Amino acid sequence: MLPTRDLQWFDDLVATWRIRNKMEDELKWGKVSSGKYAVYQSFIDFYFKNRHRGGLHFKSMICDTQSPGYIALRKAKPQTSYYILYYYFLLKKFGPYAKDNDHTLSVILDERSTAYDSTI
């Protein structure tokens, strides 16, 4: 999360980091190969070096895909379960920042590949 006034600054900073580290692809955190470990570590260092900027926050969500609740949700709503979890993540982690009419949030989602019909 970042104030609107700092979006261009952060975009430029990330672009510079990507060029310097030859990271054109999306960062995938599930399995970091030993060959890319140093690059991923440099991204973590990059974040902590720049987090002094007001409002720069990192939020994450971890889902236990083996839990009965998750399995039940996937069975009941296979096409929308991801978005239901995403909605609650945004509501709980970012909603509190939009506390009044003086605060707004813009959420920019990555394109997501899915086997489901996205028009539903």
C-alpha cells in the first residue's frame, strides 16, 4: 500500500531494480530456485531500504489449502472461491485505511490466468 503521490516514485524504483537484476518476469514466491535466491533476497532488502516512505506497507495472505474450511469453499464455489478469499483479504487488510471520505483506495489487480469463464 502506498499513497497516490508516491506511486510514480515507487514504479520508477521497481523498474530500476528489475533492470539492475534482470528480472522481467513476475516474482513467484512459492518456489525460489537457488539460482534466483540472491535476486529475491535483494528484493526483500530493496523493500526494507525503501519502507521509510510514509504509507509503504506490505500485506500478504496465506491459505491452508488442506483445511476443511478451504476445501468446503472450493467444493461449494469452485469458480468464485479465489475471489471470495481475495475480497476478505482486501476488506480486512486494506479496508481500515479507507476510514472516511478523505481516504480512498485503488486496487490494481494482476491479470489472472484461469480455466473458468471470466464473464460469470
